[in-house]
Amino acid sequence: MIFLLLITLAFLLLRIQDELNDHPVAQTVTASCPSCEKEIELDWMVCPHCLQRLRENCLVCQQRKLISHRFCPSCGSGAAEVVT
Ligand SMILES: [Zn+2]
Ligand SMILES: [Zn+2]
């Protein structure tokens, strides 16, 4: 009987481990701030460390782009305005 209990326990432990492995820690896409070089997330508008703007609007297609990108990744234009 104890043997059966041990098998059940081992099975339960395996199940728990499986469930833990099913949920890997969510990865955030990070980059470094062009001004202070601290870690920032790519969807942030402003660096929380030094208040450097990280994104601007493309003047041609109005898509937001990273300030560190010289050319718009959507249309290839080099013209951009600072988001206010
Ligand atoms: Zn910064
Ligand atoms: Zn564009």
C-alpha cells in the first residue's frame, strides 16, 4: 500500500514539474538607451533613467520609429519629427 502511495506522489510531483516547465518566464525585448546606455524596453516612449526620448514619428508614413534608427523601418524615409 505504501508503495502505491509513493508512486502516486512521484506521479504528482512529475505533473507539477511539467506544469512549471510549461510556463517559461515571459521575455521582454530590451535595448539600451542611446543617451545613458541603461537598459530600456523597446516599446517605451521615454527613457525612465534620463528622460531621453526613444521614439519619434516618421514624417512620411507617420509610423513611430526608434530615435536611434536613422531611417524609418516602415518606408525608408530619413525625415522624422519629435513626438510631443
Ligand atoms: Zn537613458
Ligand atoms: Zn516612414
